[in-house]
Amino acid sequence: MSLPGSKPSKPSAKASAAAKATLRGVNSHKVRKVRLSTTFHQPKTLQLSRSPKYPRKSIPSEPRLDHHKVIVHPLNTESAMKKIEENNTLVFIVDVKSNKRQIKDALKKLYDVDTIKINTLVRPDGSKKAYARLTPDVDALDIAATKLAIV
């Protein structure tokens, strides 16, 4: 009902929404999820990476054996000297807990020598002995004289 001479006003937004609802109907068709398993699995939620406000350890732990701890000292007995001269092999006393890979890495880092293989044995006194067979291009006698100073 508008006054004569004035323009008819537009219907309000609420009225137009109600008109649409009556045309469309208020009962919408709901889609149900098809479940193919009898067990319910909780959905995976976002796992944030930890960002602690303070360190939980006051001092971070260091590796138990570094290169200097692995090799205790070279051996310069008569039998060791014979190995150096005849078999191109260096003989060391090493840490009991060290393995062949650690010994090989320590020799590479400390003395800059490549080895073919490492043989180890635990002596009756409880120490571990390592025989390091060097590559043919390196002379064990030269290494023993220059870097180990045992000849």
C-alpha cells in the first residue's frame, strides 16, 4: 500500500527470503555419508612441531667416542714393526668400545690414510689392538716415520 504519487517500495530482504523459502520448501535433502567399515577411525588432527620455551637438558650430550678417543696410541713392538715393513700394516691400541668403522674413520681423519681393512683383537690385558692394512699406494713405513714418529 503506497500513497498515490509515490513509487512502490521494494520488498524487504526478510520478506524476499521468506518468499524463496516457500517456493523452494524448508525441508532440504540431506546427504548421508556412506560408511564402508564397521570400525570408526578418529580423524588425523594437525601435529604441530615442538617449539619448547626452554631446553630440557642443560648440556647436550657429546658422542661417547671421538676420533682422539678411538685411537689410544700406535704400537711399536718388534712384531708391529715387522707388520709395518712386510705387510704395509699399522698397529694401534684402540678403545675397547670402538668398532672397525670408527677406527677406519679415525685413521682417515687423524693421519689422512686410506685403509683396505681393519682387523681387531682384544688382548688378555683387556685392551683392544687394531691392525690397519693400508692401500698399496701408501707406504706404511713412511707414515710410521713421518706422522706417527715410531720408526
